Amino acid sequence: MISFLREVADPRRQAGLRHALAETLCMVVMGMMSGCCAYRELGRFVHHNRQELVAFLGLAKARVPSYVPLRDILQRLDFEALSRAFSRWSGQYVDWSGRWLSVEGKSLRSTVSSPATTSASSDPAALAEGRHVRGGQVPHP
């Protein structure tokens, strides 16, 4: 994912940058995929997972951004460029050419009355857990 995120232009002044844009955007994407959508939630996600993020991203300095730099970057970022980079990366794993329907997992889980008797192919909980979908995306006929 990092190589795709490196293609997104950095909206910040180059002097005094503490955090590389691609790695910061990777943290944001991981946080959002974990359900964190608000700036402070993203900041908490990054803070609570600091050690793992530093190791995974190979950060030379063991520093991660707080919610303020995350907010500043996201407010000035070209969202279309980020969306294109994410789509190119995820396109390696998902065929986006068909029609897709976004669903929310908790709502799906509440629709199953007897999970023990529901087949995996029609089980909304199985879909919500990612056995047949990723990130709440369901193929739509």
C-alpha cells in the first residue's frame, strides 16, 4: 500500500516535516478500516498501536502523529488522489469492475435469528465477518 500512497502529493510545506506522508496515510487507512473515522479516534488508534505501527512501517524514529497533524493533513489533502491510490492498491485484491453495495456489519449481524441453521453462503453474519466480503462490501447483482 505504501508504494501507492507515495503517489499522493503532500500538501504540506516541506520544511520541518516530522512524519512522512505515505506512512501517515497508511496509518489513517488502517485506522479507518478499523472503524475510526473522526480525527481524535484516528489519533487514539495511532497512539494505542504506536509500537506495532513503528515496527510495521519501519519508522526510523519511534514517533507517530497525534490527531492534530492527522487532521491538518486530511483537511488539505487531495481526497481524489488518495481515493485513486487506494483503489489501485485494493484492485490487486478485489475486482471492482462489478456493482457493489456497502453494508454495515452490526446491522447484518442482527438479521440472523438462528446462526446454527443458516448456510454460510446466505449468512449475513458470515458476510459481516469477512468470510465472503472484505470491508463490508457485498457484490450486488
